[in-house]
Amino acid sequence: MPEWRDVCELAALSDTGSAGFAVGEGDWPLPGFVVRHGDKLRAYENRCPHAGHRLDWVPGRFLDRNRQHIMCASHGAVFEPLSGVCVGGPCPGAQLKSLPVRCTPDGQVQVDVEGWSWNRS
Ligand code: FES
């Protein structure tokens, strides 16, 4: 059963924009982010497949200077925004963990967090 959570307003994302969010309470909420690329939305866990660090060097800033790729601040891994696949840096071919995302008719971006947890097999 999907568990849709509001994460941001679509209007808060430019045509190639990103925004971070966290799900859960306490000291270790689950960090994620959404990326808008034209008319497409994607959501990913904010965890780099290279060494497990958060990707954003400034909270909420996930895109490179040209806003064409997602970039990890730690060691410079570069990811395609629509697939989450690493195309440059230390982990080529590795993939960000994606989350189901949608936009409601009133412009609310939502992510399905059902089954998303720190426990990974
Ligand atoms: S942790 Fe992201 S490139 Fe190393």
C-alpha cells in the first residue's frame, strides 16, 4: 500500500531544480531529494552509492553548476538526473536508489515512502 508524503511544492522547483527532504522523526530521519528535469520528476535517497555520504554540499543543492547532472559533494560522482546512474567520478555505473514520486493536481510533489528504511538487504 503506497504511503505518499508531501515533500515540496512543484512551484518551488525550477525547470531543472532540486529539493531535499527528510522522512521520519528523531536523530536519524531518512534523507531524500527530488529533481525536476523539464516536465519530469524523480526522487532518490540522499545517499551516494560510492561511500554512502549525503550528496548535497549545501543542504538542498544537488545539481552541478550547469544543472544538468546530480553531483556528489564528497568525491565528485556525477549522476544522470532521470536514471540516477553514475556517469562520472569514482563509481561509474552505480545507481542512486530511486523512490516513487508524483505531483498532485494542486502542485504538491509527493514521494511514496512505503518500505523505505535504513534496513537494506
Ligand atoms: S561518497 Fe559520493 S562520490 Fe564518494
